Amino acid sequence: MQLSTADLCLFQLAQCSRAGDSGRSQRARQPECCVVIEDAVVGVQAAKAAGMHCLAVATTHAAEKLAEADRVVPDLTHVTVGELMGMLQASS
């Protein structure tokens, strides 16, 4: 399945809605419960410095320059919502 902007919004809403009680709500606000999607080197650096997962999209910079990200893809057609969920579940 190809990701669209709508998919990314639904993914974000699903993550927020999973935070039902206050304990889960606090956990949902932790940096490690976030996946940043970036196409800039400084964006990848900022995400990692903040303790967030990072998916880099090599549309404006070469993949080698984005290597600090947890995963680098040529474009969002190479990522599924399930893979994004997996990035988050790996940290829980």
C-alpha cells in the first residue's frame, strides 16, 4: 500500500487515540513514541537528537547523507503504515 498524506494523518490519529488512560497518554507524548518523516539532513539530526524514530525520504538529498535516520527510503511508496507501526512497537 502506498502512503499518502491522508494515511499519515490517520496513522497519527490512531497513535493518539491509543492513549486512553492517563498513563498511556503520558507515554504517547514521549519522544520515542514518535516517528518523524524527514527529507532534510538537519531534520534527521533534530529528530534523532530529540530521541525520536526517523524515517528519511531521499527525495531532496542522497540517501548517504540521511544515513543517521532509522530507515531511509527513496520515496513514501516504499513504506507502509504497518512498517511505521513496527518502528514504534520496537521501542515499547
